[in-house]
Amino acid sequence: MSRKIILLFFVSFIAVTTSFSQEFYRRDVNHVDTATTMIWGSPNFSVQFPFGKGYLASTFNFNYNVGFDFTIKTQSNWTIDVGFNYMFGSKIRKTAKDILGNMAFEVEVRINDTLKKLPVFYNGAGTNGLVLAYEGRYWNVGATVGKIIPLNRWQNSGLWLKFGMGYFEHKIYFTDPNSFFPQIDQATYYRYGYDQRSSGIALNQFFGYLFMQKRRVLSFYVGVEFWEVFTKPNRGYIFVGDLAGSTDNLPRKFSGLIGIKAGWVLPFYEKKRVTTFYTF
């Protein structure tokens, strides 16, 4: 699936869900949702696109991201949350030769009258053409502080602005289904010289819309998320490529991520507010 299709899908999803929430407000004209203290969990999904000149942006393409946040919202609509995210499916920008050195070379293959370069792998034991897959994988853990800005009488819903920071790690993940490559065997430490694992501090911002339905379990949010990632390789040594050698003196570099994020709100607790009307 191409970037444009994925991006079009999420933009359409945001437009449809926002339209749905506004239509819901118009229909339920007699309900007033008073702001209150709430606690919820939120499984979420996003698609992210890297930019910049850091280790992450120069190595990986767009990724898929799944995560879970635990959120506390105060009566005054401030939010505090902690969360974990796991990113996967990111294609590698670098060539196989840049990642695996002499374990990889390229051959030209004609596909539908078009010449394409495809990687062929060598395991050091006289066997070529072996199957080897690799992709980018990241994870991060962090915390954010946010503010919900209501736009109407539904005081628990509205624009949701969040700012936070956390720890971020990324690497190249290899899949060797036939176990032909002892160099990257998961049971050995030799693979550490190839996976280019890096880590560091990250800042993030979220700008979106939170819709708290009267039936809380049907609530959700959608929006745009930004990451500013400052990482450096944390293995002691990289075997091949432009980073080959000791990693001790490599600088920390900036990479950015921009993505579209959607989450489902699972309510754990809500402090009910009771209003008493007196008649005379």
C-alpha cells in the first residue's frame, strides 16, 4: 500500500469521524455533558513519516504504529497520560550492501520489460540467493500533559492539545526464516554489529479532536502527531556501511516523525456530577 493511499485513508477517516461527532451534537440537543474527572485507557494506531537527516530518517521509510495510553483528565480538562508505542513495517532506505556489506550484492532482473535491481544474499558458506528480510522497528515510552478545549456544551469533548517527552529506540530487524545466516542469528551477539540500534530522548506533540460520547465506550480521538527524536547508535561497534567502526564518538542527531493518529477511549473511572434543581 502506497503512502498516498494510506494518507488519503486517514484524512478521510478524520473527516468522517469529525462530521459524525458534529452531527451527533446536533441531534442530542437536550444533553449537557458537564466537565468531570475521568480515567481511561486508549489503544491507538497511527501511520508516521520520517524527515530530517538523523539516523532514523536516513535509514527508514514510513512506519505503522500501535500503542496504548493511560490517561487522567481533571475537571478543568487538563490531561496527564503515560504510554507505550511499538512501530513496525518500516522499509529500509539504505541498500542491502549498506546494511550487510559482503553478505549482499545486487543483480539486475527484468520484470514486465523493466530492469530492476534486486538484492541477493550470501551466507559465507558458498550459498547464494537465500531468503532474508529486514525492516525498521522502533519503540518508545513517555508521558504527556495536555488540555481539552471544548467547542460547545459537551464539556468533556473538544480540541485536544498535548505536549510530552520520552525515551525512543530504533533498529533494523532481521528475519531469517531458514536460519541460514549465523551472522544475524537471534541467539548470538554478532547481529548487534548489523542492526544499527540507536536510542535517545524524544519530544512529541499531538493536535487533534477528542469526542466523548454519552456512552463513553464509543468515544474516540483523531489528530496529527509530531515527534522530534534525538538518537545515537548505542551498540559498541557497527560492522559495515557509512557508520562502520566504533560508535563511541558518533554524535547525537535529529530526526522527525509526522503522523496521523486515531485512538479508542476505554473508560475506567468517571466522577459523576449531580446537579440539583429547586422549585418554589
